[in-house]
Amino acid sequence: MIRRDVLEQLPVRTALPALREALDGRGAAVLCAPPGTGKTTLVPLELAGLTGEGPGRRVLVAEPRRIAARAAARRMAWLLGEKVGDRVGFTVRGERRAGPRTAVEVVTTGVLLQRLQRDPELAGVDVVVLDECHERHLDADTSAAFLLDVRETLRPELRLVAASATTDAEGWAGLLGGPDGAAPVVEAAGVSHPVGVVWAPPERPVKPAHGMRVDPALLAHVAAVVRRALREQVGDVLCFLPGVGEIGRVAGELAGVAAEVLQVHGRAPAEVQDAVLIGGDGRRRVVLATSVAESSLTVPGVRVVVDSGLARVPRTDHARGLSALTTVRASRAAGRQRAGRAGREAPGVVYRCWSEGEDGRLPAFPDPEIKVADLTAFALQSACWGDPAASGLALLDAPPAGALAAAREVLTAIGAVDGAGRVTARGVRMARLGLHPRLARALLDGAPEVGVRRAAEVVALLSEEPPRAYGDDLAAAWRTARRGGDAYAARWRQEARRLASAAGEPRGAGAGAGVPAGAKDGAESDALGEITEDAAGSNAQAASATPAAPASSDAAAAGADAGGRARSGVGAEGGSGEGGSGRADFGRGRAVAGGDDAVAGLIAALAFPERVARARGAGSYLMASGTGAELAGAGAGSTGRAGWGRGSGASGGGAGSGLRDAGWLAVAVADRPVAAVSARVRLAAVIDEETACAAARALYSSGEEVRWSDGDVVARSVTRLGAIELVSRQLSAPDPGLVRDAVVSGLRKEGVGLLRWAPAAVSLRQRMGFLHRELGEPWPDVSDAALLERAEEWLGVELGRARRRADLARVDAGQALSRLLPWATGDAARFDELAPERIEVPSGSRVRVDYDGEQPVLAVKLQELFGLQESPRVAGGRVAVLVHLLSPAGRPAAVTADLASFWRDGYRSVRAELRGRYPKHPWPEDPSAAEPTRHTSARLKRG
């Protein structure tokens, strides 16, 4: 029986007429409704006609998370008085409860993407509701773009609703409306239950969160606020924390409280999640949750929310080829969502663990995932959709060009797309496996070598990072999962079975093409792996195990240009069309014979070939990408449970790690803390050099390397695996062209000081620099930067003969520099006239001019200038020389650029001061008419 009394109390009911009108008129609408209004539950039932109003339709509701999808379906079925699977059902990865009568089906956005790829028309579906679109997950944005494409080209009658409690209504309205103008925005009144705010910042400053690390002092404060809320308020408490590690820490701090402490996150068993959402037995509860409880959920009994103010989001470090989750301050929009959980059933209170002043400085909305996450899976989806560049997709934010280019290079290298970016048959199969493309490559290429079942089991481990207690050794974690009875092991077994079944299908099997989505019970096995699901919560594998294209290796590997674009060599040679397999070549059966360790290492290396790493010290490794890596406990920065490392697992890291003595590793999961040079290994497998070279074959190179290193030319024959040097030997007769390039590189790195600069060469450079500064062209710029830029031009002959640093030290820089004088125009002939090295003064002496400063300087004894009326000038009369007048002993007496003025005004005081000190030298009253001399008065009289 329909629970009409409950339905009629949901505030969103008042907005339903306007929503129906908008959909009838434009076919698309944006629904803005605060938490608790019933937008997730009542609206789909009404649009499907299940409440008795309106025509019957089939409605598909897309949620960002599995827990939200199950909860929404359960709530709607309860409102109808039915069981889930009848007229209301759901489909998430690995689980489907729907039947032929299902009119409202709730799916994750990953499942929706896969259905759109298999059946773009969404045959049989009348309305699609994109719920919680404000979270801006990549799958949700991609689904919206594909749906808009479907409406425009295939099914203009398909109705779309973008629903959220806090969203960019204007942006979504413009996107859904398209060229016909913005779609209508329908707003529902909020819940009548008020939510009070208590600002509860820590009494003492805490360290800002960075990477995966959260200051334990903040977590202790959050636990204290939970205890305070239990004392001051009634009802259950819902506490938001960034991840599983923080939930465990706070749960420990709450030991002994007079309440049942529950944990809700993406890794929690479905039974635990369901129990939390069903409600308690009368005993007070404290629910510690990640952001999975932020949207689309009503946790019965909650009257109090404690908000840590932190969220965990994926970030990509293209410079090092690493992606990882990082802890950030939650946005104000997220804060409103979280607070709304306290007012779903009655008046509530939110305790915010920061100050009111800080609140205004928080970001308004979270960063769109498309701007910060790894885009490899998105690029494959776009290629399968027929738009490899994603240029024709209607997206609120365009993908960053560098990140998208890096993703396409990964796909090309693994054979998922051809050289033009078009998807290959292999790429289509990868997309249908429900995995990140890297893991799909590992499964497809690894299965023939080690067997489908074992390959699927290791890939299942990589698709969801094992608990910390499993340790950092992938093979050991595999064995633990096999015998484990925990929730993770159960999920792992289910996923391994799904992958084994999918990988065992014939290559040409396209089951489901053209079949209405949801028509088969096995549709869930085709659901695209929700790579970003629970990304802000505990599923660290989504980001940290799927790295960006690396940015430092040899030509076949990777590099990063000035724009931040990363280039990747992912291991196998990429296919250039439908026939390109992208597969690595292995000796069949070798990994099988090696047991679990060899199998785990091979699969991990296939997934992340640029992360194969060779030991370079105790617990320290160099990855093929060029990034250093350290095992837990191997260096500074090791942290405990609340840190960014894997923590104190049963066999993880430090001296107890089974990986410490390995010569080679295949690093599956790594992250890099703020300010750290090396990455931290969180999960890896032992491999040998042969496996590393086979898996990362595209990074393998052999040839002559002549480069400037440690202050000299080094010429070697080198075999490399990316940045890892495998074999090298000195070259006795290196290629002259390579030597010349190395010498030029060294010159540019260390500067022109490597050359021999005699005083005459220094003077020549100063004179040339003066003329360039005063007259410009054709006089050349002789600054360091300019000389290095034109090194080939003025040092060509010498560079051709140089073989080492010592050869450069013998180069006469002055002779080489004279080649830059403007001989072609004839101006070089006037060089000594325009910038004379010496100037003849009235005494007959030829005095050197110093061009080192901004103005040329002539330092000369005062008596030698007697009779000279004006200061000398250079640069064709443009510049007056600055005269430094010296005493008979050569000490500075006066400085002037106007000699006539000095004779008239300044000379008297100098004469009065120096006449008594140097009586043997002439000091006439009228120096302008006196005879110049460089001798004493007596010598002058003798002639």
C-alpha cells in the first residue's frame, strides 16, 4: 500500500506541477531542492506515474555512489509498500535488483555510462534524472554530455532532469537548454525543520591537512566535539570525516562513549551500510562517515551533525606521473549538504569544527573533477562515443588540454585507440570490462600469460586498494585476501569472479548491443567500473592506483612540456589501428611457474609499466618514469596511522616490509607528500629485470648518450628502461655531432665563463656591449643570455674542435667574439672610432677607457688634462666620458662629466686641498690655459 501520508508531507510536492510543465514544454529542467524535500524519492515516483498521477513512464535515476543508489531504491520501494526489485529497483557494480515490472531504476553514473555506450538510444527509458549533479564527479558530467547528445541526435523526446540541493543552477540550465536558451529552473521550498549552527574551532592551532595526512590533534578535537554533542543534544550524531583512516582514528578516540559507534564509507559491507540507513533499536548511535553520507541519504534518528570540514578528492601530479587522493577543505556547498542531514526528520544542530570567520573564506563549490583528475578513462569513453577530442561534448568545464593529451597517449600506447584517436576493437573491449584502461590492459594482456582467473584476482586487488593491514606487498595481500573473511575479501572475490567472466568472453562477443538497458539480469557485469566512486571518501585506489602519464623518461617513455602536458610510454607498443594489439611479449608460462609473486609482479607491471623500479639503496628505488620511490620507513617523512603512508599494517613498510630486499619492484600504488622529493610506495610486487623490460618495452632504449654531466662531456653507450640505466660503457670515439651538442649544452648550463677571457677579451666585450646599449643595431647584444643563444654563430669553429671542458678553457673568447662585429654592413670598421680602447689626452698619454659601467670612465691625472676645454666624447659624440681626475699619486681627486665646469668651479677647492700635499707638481690658477704634463714642475722647466 502506498504511504500517501508520508508522500504528502514531502515539501518537493509543491514543485511537481512546475516540473511537469517544464518537462512537457522543453523536455529538460533543473530541479533545485534542499536536503530532505524528497527530490530523490518522490520526484522519480511521480514522473513514473507510480503514485497514481500522470502517465506511466520508465525513469532512470543516476546517483554518484552505490550506497546512495541502494538507499534511494529502498526508500522508494518502502513508500510504495513494496520490496526492492518490483516496480522500483537498482543496479550497481556487482549487484542488480530489478525485474520486468521495474519502472524506476536507480543506477550509478558508471552504470549509466556503460548503458549509453551499449545502447545510446536508451530504448524503453522515458526520463533520466541526474541526481546530486552539484558534486561534479567526472562520470556524472560525462553522462550529462552523452545524454544531451542523445537528445539532440537520436531521441529528442527523452526527458532530462538535473537535480541537486546546492548547484550551479544557471550553468546547468544553460547546458541542458542548449541553443534554444536556458532550460527552466524549478525550485522547491526547503524543509521546515531548522538546523542551528555551533561554531566549534580547536582551541589551539592545528596543522593544515596535506596529502593524506590529517593532524591527529584535529581528529582528537573532532572526537571531543562528538562527545560534547552527545552531552548537549538529543538524537543520533552523524560525523563527517575525510577518509577511512580518520574514521578509524576517531572511532578509537570515542571508545567508552554511551552510544553505538558505526562506520559508513565506500568500503563498508552493504549489510553495514543498509543497517545504518534502516535505523537503530532505540540505543543512541554515532555514525562516522565519509562524504558518501553527504547526499541522497537520510540516516534515521540523526539530529546532530559534526563536520570536520575536510574532504578527500583526487589530484593528478603530471610532473611525476602520480595521481593520489588529497585532503582539502570542504566547500561551503558541501557544508550545507552535510548540515542538512541534521534536519531531515526534526530540528537539528550542526557543529562545525572551524570558526565563522573561516567559513566565508571557503570555496563556494568543490573543484570539478574533470579539472583535476586523471582523464584516461574519460578519454576512452569519449573515443568510444565517437568524439576522441571531446570537442563536441556539452560539458560545463572543458577538460584541460594537457591532461587529455596525456590520457590519449596512454590509450594509444595500450592499443585502445589508433594514431588518429579512434577507438579500436581492443579499446571497446577494455571499456566494457568495467575497469580503468590501465587495469583493463593488464587483465587482457596478463590473462594469456598467467591464466584468466589469476589475472582477474590480481586486477581485482588493484581496482580497490586492499586495507592497510594487508601490507605493502601485493603478492602477500593477494594471499591474505584469498583466506580472508572480512568485507574487503568478500568484495574482492565477487569482483574477481566478474572480471574472470568478462575476460573469458570471446573477443567478438558484443552481448547486449541493441538490447534495452536493464533487460538482462547480467547487465550489472557490464557496468563500467566506477573509478571515481567515493573519491572524496575512502576509495584511494581510484586515484592513487591510476597514475597520470609520467613526465620524465626517454623519448619512448614520457616528458612534460612547459604547458604541463605529460607524455607517456605505457609499456607495450601501441597499435596503430584495429590490428594494433598494444600487447607486450612474454615467455609464456614463465610467470605461472614463478608462483604468486611472479604473477602479481607481472600484472602490476603491465598496469603501470612506467612504475617498474630498480633499487638504488636501502628501501629506495628509481622508477622508470624518473621519479624516486621509497618504502614505508625507508626515509624521512614516515608517519603513523594518521599519516599519508599506509600506516602500521601487519606487514606494511619499514624494516618489516617483504619488499625491502627486492632488486626490482612493480609499484602499483604510490603517492607523494607535500614537499617530498620521492614518492611513497604503498603497494608493490617483486619482479625481476626481465619482467620489467618486457612489461615496459616501450620505455626500453639503447644507444649512444653524449651529454654534459658533472661539469664535463660524458660519452657512453647506454641501455635504459626509461630513466633506469641498465648497462653502460665509455665511448672511445663518440659521434662528433653529439659531442658538439653536449659541449653547447654544457656551455649553456654553466655559462660563458668556461672560456678563456683575457683582459683584452673582457675589454672587447665591454666595448661591444656599450655600443649595443647606446646605438642598438647593428651592434650585437653580448649579454650572457645573448651569447649563449648565439653560441653556434660565434663559437662554431671552436665548438667543432672541443671535446671536453679543458678544450673550452683554451678558447680565446676575444678572437671568437670579434666574429659578431657587424662586418657585413661595414660598421665594424668604425668600432675603434665609436668605442676607442684608449683616448689620447693633452699630455700625450693614451689612457684606457673603462666601459664596464653604465657610462665610460677615463681615469687620468689632473695635470695631464690642463688646457682641455671639454670632456672627451664617444659613440660618435653621443656620450660624454665620465672623467675621474686623479692626484699626482693616482688617488681620486674629483669626478666630472663636464670638464669646462670643473675648471671654472671645482678646480679651486681641489687645488687648495692638494697643492700643499704635492708641492713639486704644477697647480696653476688657470688650468684651462696651462701646459699639460705628466711630470713635476722641475722636470717641466727642464723641458
